[in-house]
Amino acid sequence: MEMSSISEQLADAIAGAGEPPREIVEKLLIDVAGLCVAARNTDYVRAALDGWEASGNCTAIGQTRALDSAGAAFVNGTAAHGEDFDDTFEGGPIHAGAVIVPAVLAIAERERLSGLAALKGIAIGVELTCRASLVAPKLIHKAGFHPTAVLGAIGAAAGVATALGLPKKQFVDALGIVGSMAAGIIEYLAEGTWTKRMHPGWAAQSGIRAADLARKGFIGPRTVIEGEHGLYHGFARTTSGQWDKLLDGFGKRWVTDTVAFKLYPCGTMTHPYIDCARRLAKKVQIEDIAEVVCEAAEGTLHRLWEPLKAKQSPPNAYAAKFSQPYCIAAGFVLGNAGLDAFTDGRVADPRLRALAAKVRYEVDPDNPDPSEYTGHVRVKLKNGSVVEERQAHIRGGKHEPLSRADVEDKFTGNCAYGGWSDAQAESFLIWARGAFDARTVDLSAFRK
């Protein structure tokens, strides 16, 4: 008898899944929409929109032009992730909301699906994406790929297939097909270019295309996830994963409930360090600082710390988001690290550059990354004294979650940043409160 593949086991688990975690999914919907508005006037979103040929009846939030479902998913996913202000999952790290919410909203709007179908699709897609990031921790990044791009594609296909109510065979085919569409290298780190921004959008539209192909009878490999030449072999260089992290309790015990909402628009692991720097800024004078030394996890070095000279002097605003020295300097000098900290003009500020040049790291071999994101900043003053701060976790996550009101406040601020009026922002919040009870998903009121 043929053994069930992981995709088939997932299909069975999803068929028997319990009530989706509505509260967290509503927060994800609100957060992603606010991020789409915040980025709607940026050059990279304009390029993504103008570079997409097909039009249709689906909404790119904050844009007047309606697109086909793949285009709406691509633009919304790119916008949602573009400022690196979207949700993250501790243990991954991975950004599920920016992939799954755009994918499922687009297919739901195209097919006039119910709000309940969209709720189930988002919940399953996020859950699968997050759990998949636990199977082979660190290995996808180490191989040079972006986990959100790779695993997000699988999650998007699952979320779209769930929202559409595809039968088991088509669900398995959709996952099998999207495995060959998954992509996303991390060479953007070299010069702070834009490709990471589009990874969630590309994964989102891939999920829609894979589900559409499966629905029409196109066949994909059953063993796309665990196979000898499967997804983890290709992107993590292994076929030995912690499959229990993916399968055990799927649809019954929701890890989605622990998704973290970002408080700063920059790399996830920088956040506890920014918090430490902000606290230290109240204790020391910037001009008295001789050196800043931080304990860091080995797994974060290639993205946030190295090459150190380049990270101390990022070439542009996007590169600064993945520079631990710059983010720490922003916490000290600006007292925060909001959207206004990541502009090309701000990154050229001599005060920030001078302090960033004094920041270095020491590897902490006992750092719990990626299961926990910690922070440590030690300041050596010119008079020889030393002050330091530590933080054991990221704020906004499982240890210190944001309330619904917190997420709505973040949404309102992002809408203001993107040029929406208070009335427009409130209109979306009213819609979001009933979106998953609606007979059909319709975002057309938010094309402006």
C-alpha cells in the first residue's frame, strides 16, 4: 500500500480542522491592509503595478487600477512586505501574512467567495507557512534563499486551495505544482536592492496560479515537500526535517496564534536591540559613547552584521533596515526607529553614521535564536564606565502580544503615512470587523 505523502496528510488534517483563529486572522487582515496603504506611493510599488500587464476585477489596496487575481496578490504582497513592517513568526523567521492575506483576498474577490471561506483560507495558509519554517531551522537562509519566498508559496497554494474548497487530489496537486514555482534568493543583501520586497507578492500569485492549474487537472508531485528532489532538498539541502513540527496537531493546535506584529519597519531580529538602545539613550549622552558592543546570535550575522564595515555604513534606506549597527544608532539618536528613520536622507545623517560606525558585535554561542529573538547592547563610555541593557524577547510577539487596539492604531498610522484620510482608514476598519461574516469578499471600495 502506498504511504501517504506529507501533502496528503496535510489535506486530511485540513479537512478535519477545527475553528480557525479568527481574532489573529482579523489582526493580520488589518495589519496587511495598513501596510499596503503605507507603501502605495513608493517607487517600488509603482514599478510593481506598472510592470503587471493584466487587468481584472481584483483590488490592489490603495490603487485605482483593478488587476487580475495574480496581479492583485503580487502588488499587495509586495506592498505589504516592502517596508519590512509586516508580521513575523518567531522560530522561522518567516512573514506569513504578507503572502497569505493578499493571495486569499485576491482569489476570494475574483471568485466572489464568502468571508468564511477567506477566513479559513488565510488561517490554513498562515498556519502551514509558519509550521513549515520550523522543519529545518536556519537551513533555507544558510543555502541563500528567503524562507518567506519559498515556504510562502506552499502556504499560499494551501490557503487558496482551502478557500476554493478544492478536493484532496487537487489540493495535493496544487502544492506539488507550486513547489516548482517557489523562488527567492537573498542577494538583495549585497546592495539593498528591491527583490526581497517582491518575494511575498510572487509567492502569493504563485499560489493562485498553482491552484488554478490543479483545478483544471494539471498534476504535481505528491512528495513535493519531503521527496528526494523535493522542496527541502532544493532549498534547505536536506530531506531530513522535523516533520512533526509541521504535522502534529495541524488544524487543532494553531501556532498562528503566536504570530508577532512588528513595532519597527526593519529586520525582525533588530527589534530587541532597538528597544535596548532606546532605554540606554535615556541614560547616556551620545557624544560620550566610545564604543557599542552587542552579543549576537551566529545565525543573524550574515543578514544583519556582516560585512561589518558595510553594515556600519549602509548605502541606502532599504539596506539600513537590515543593518544592526544602523538600527541601534537610530534607537539612540532618534529615540525610535519608525518609517521616518528609513529614508535615504535620514540614512545619510552624519550623527547616525558616526554612531553606527562605533557598533560591533561578539558572538553569543548560547543565544536561543531562532526560537527566541533577544537583544543586548553594551555601551563603553569615554570615561571608561560601562552601561548595558538586555531584552529576552521581541515585543509584539508571544511573550508581549499587541492588542486589537494596538494593531488598529498601527494601521491608522500607516494609513496616514500613505495619504489616506481618517475617514478612509475608519471605513476599512468597519469593513474588516465584518469581513469574515460577509456573503462575498469585495474590496472595490478601497481602490483609491
